[in-house]
Amino acid sequence: MENIFEREDLVEYLESCLMEDVGEKDITTDAILAEERMGNAKIISKDTGIISGIRIAGILFELVDEDLEFNSNFIDGDKVKNGDVIISLSGNIKSILMAERVTLNFMQRMSGIATATYKYVKEIEGTGAKIYDTRKTAPGLRLLDKYAVTSGGGSNHRIGLYDMFLIKENHIAAAGGLTNAINLCWDYKTDEELDCKIQIEVRNFAELEEVLKSDKIDMVLIDNFSIEEMAKAVLMVNHKIEVEASGGITFDNIRKVAETGVDRISVGALTHSVKAFDLSLLIENL
């Protein structure tokens, strides 16, 4: 995955998020803190898991007020527990309150994703399989959602439609057949001189057998196979290409999925069903 912190549009995106919340001004804080007030604040964990979004928090507070003093006791990917002080802040209280909600929204979502990912990663530890995310992310939050997955020890599948071929059933239907779809993608990749992999989704063993006759595929995605069918598919592939399992996979059965010998397991729930991590910002010394 690309380094999101090197993207030129990251700051612009975060500025738009702040503007969405603040608008022209924070009228409640302006009414109560008419004069400049200095003080301290801290972001505290009220949960136990994996923290993510600290670097985003640093950028947000700096965008609001570059004179704020920002100190973190952890880095993205660290384990935290209930009561831990994640971030300490000093400076203009109005500035801190202006950035509070947007910062917590990002950190709570990202830490929830990281924590869920970590649980899945630990559950299949020792099997050789890796946990991957999907494109089932919140619109506008894909790069941050996927960054959070890496904070939890997971891996990123393709970022979007542009960085890897993934031939699915509708593509196969449109191409008039599985082999034709593979050849069309291979020709396009060659003509456009693209440096990316080609993956294809199969729904049954007949399709898998057809895929294995091609030398143009890097990965096969076995979709909605039973545990027994996954194990059979792995034997059929016999390490010729990577095997990814997807569909119907839950935390309760993921260990069994991993033990079939698949190389990759993609889990949409990491990002589309995230449970927010509980964090709180508290002002001190007013």
C-alpha cells in the first residue's frame, strides 16, 4: 500500500473534514471562552485493543493551531488498555475543542478496525495464511481504513479498481467466458505495460480447472466454498498460484479456513462492520 502520509492531498482532505464540522466557527466554545484560555488536555483510552490514527490526530491538531503542543505516549499499532493516556495536549483550549470531534471520529474508527484485524490475525497465527481487507470501506475513508488494517497486522488487498486485475463473475459473463476474460486482461496489461497482478474469482471446481490451464493468472479467489471444498481447491492448485478464500468467513470459522492451506483470507467485516474504539478527550487545568 502507498504511504498515505506522502500523499499531497491528505492535508487538503483533513482540512475539508475539519471544515465540515467547524463551518465558520465554533459558536458554543466562542460563547463560553470569549477570551483566550490556555490549558492541557489528554486523549484517554476507555477500551482495550490496538490504537491507530495517532499520526492523523497530530496533523489535525496542527492544522487547527500549529502552536499546540502535541505529545503521544504510543504509536499506531501499539496495544493499549482502559485508562491509558494516548495523547497529551497543551495550548489554546478553543483550538483543542475545535479539533476534538474530528480527531476522535478518525481515531475511534481506525482503532476499531485495527483491533478487529489484530483479533483475526492472532486467531490464525501459525497457519501461514494472511488476513486481507477488501474494498468494502466507507466512501472517502478507504486509505485510512486500509492503513488501520495494517496497524492491526493485516495486509491490504487492492486499493481500488486501478492497481490490480480482479476478474469476477460479471466480467466473465461480459467477456463471454472465463478463458476469454483472462486473455483480455492479459492483453490489456501487456499493451498498457502495467506492473500489477491478475486475480480471478471462481465459484466451482470446473472454473478452477479452467483457470489452472492458464499461465496468465497470479492468484485465484475461491468464493463461498465450504471448508472441505477449500481444502480440495488448495490440493488442486498445488502451489502453482496463490489461493485466496472469501465469502461466508467469520471469526468463528476463520481458523478452520486458514488450516485448509489457503494463502490469503479476505474479510470485508474488518472495515464494513467496524465497532468504534472507545476514546475520550478531557480538558484539564481550566
